[in-house]
Amino acid sequence: MARVAIVTGGTRGIGEGICLKLQEMGLTVVANFGGNEQKAQAFTAATNIPAYKWDVGDHQACLEGCARVEAEIGPIDVLVNNAGITRDGTLHKMSFDDWSEVIRINLGGCFNMAKATFPGMRERGWGRIINIGSVNGQAGQYGQVNYAAAKSGIHGFTKALAQEGAKFGVTVNAIAPGYVDTDMVAAVPQPVLEKIIANIPVGRLGEASDIARGVAFLASEDANFITGSTMSINGGQHMY
Ligand code: NAD
């Protein structure tokens, strides 16, 4: 039977690219999403991938949502923690709400989803958890103390959980994308974006598929000796 993968924030942007790639690999794929129902319906109609709505920052919703997916589709073998938001602003302008929402969703979401799926993977002796961090979690970024802290936290979370999963056949890795052409980056003002692209050695933004191929590799049997690592996919923007 095909393994089951869940991708949080899987109905658009990088998450959509990951869903399509994992489906192409022969996995049974499920997408979770946070808000845009219309986009999620169009995604399911186009891909035949079911989309389940819940907030990954809500612990109970993750437990209940994953239990529903497991009852309706099957045990979750692969978790891709991709859902994320930005609430940018320099520290002196950033509200506590902007700080805590980003930590709650971007970092708390990884904990909540792992709590819902890791015990089953551990019991069955096989699992893959792939967390989407960011170049800005590695290098820091002006106006993003909340986002950089959450993404940097994802990298520590990955290394700690990798140690817990190793003897149970569960690998835990992260991908740190550079700037990828999605709605999130469309929010960056054009002059800022031009400066960013000028600093990417390969001379372009990433595509969702560039990130998805990295996820597919880490989810595959070929990657079974790789755990606790961070794969940077950033066109050479930051070499770590
Ligand atoms: P996007 O804004 O296009 O999509 C984000 C997805 O997350 C959406 O599907 C949305 O429904 C989902 N989401 C948001 N809040 C949620 C919540 N509370 N519960 C469940 N789902 C929620 O973003 P993207 O550019 O595709 O980014 C995907 C991931 O990659 C994010 O974690 C982001 O931080 C990371 N990333 C993106 C870039 C980039 O340049 N686009 C770079 C580095 C890292």
C-alpha cells in the first residue's frame, strides 16, 4: 500500500509544489490548509488531493485533524511541516501579537503536527518528518525577528527530534529555502525584490518545484541515512 503523506499549507505555493511531487512519486497525499477555501477546492479539483482545513497553531485541532485523516485515508508516514506566515516589521514597530502569531503558527505548528503523527511513525518503525525552515532563519533578516526566530527554532527542533526518532526508523530533516516565487514573496515590494535577486548567485528566484524535489528526496528510501540535517535550497544566496 502506498505511504500516506500530509503537507501542511499544501494547497498553494511551495506546499502545492510539494504535494504534486510526492503524488508523482506514488505516495497518497493529503493537504492541510489554513484559510482560503476557494483555492483549496480548486486545488483538490485539479489534483484529486483531498484538502483538510485546520489551524496548525491550534494543538487540539492538529490532534483531531490528523486523527480524521488517519481514519479516512490511513496512517500518516510522511509529515511535511510547510505552513507558515509572515508578520514583518522592525522590532520597535512589531506588536506582541505579530510576534506570537508567527511563533504559534510557524514553530508551534511543527510541534503540534509532530505530536499528532510521530507516535504512530515510531510504533510502525518508519517515518519521515521534513520541516520547512528558511534562509532567514539561518542568516537573520531585517524586519523579521519573529519569523527568523521561528525558522531558526525549526532548525533546532529538527535536530532534537532527529535524535529521538533515529532508533525507530523515523528521520527528521529540514529544508531552508531561499526566496521562492510564491504569494509570500509577491508581498515583498518590487525594489526590495530586485535587490534580493541581485544577491542570488544563480540570478533568479526559486520555484516551488526546486524545493519540492528536495522534499521528495528526503522522503524517499534513498535518504534513510540522512537525519537531523538542513538542506539549503537557495541558489547560492547563503552558504552555511
Ligand atoms: P504561501 O503564503 O504561498 O502559503 C502558505 C501556506 O500556509 C498556505 O497554504 C496557507 O493556507 C498555509 N497556512 C498559513 N497559516 C496556516 C495555519 N495557521 N494553519 C494551516 N495552514 C496555514 O507561502 P509559501 O511561500 O508557499 O511558503 C511555504 C513555506 O515556505 C512557509 O513555511 C514559508 O515560511 C517557507 N518559506 C518560503 C519562502 C519563500 O520565498 N516563498 C522562503 C523560505 C521559506
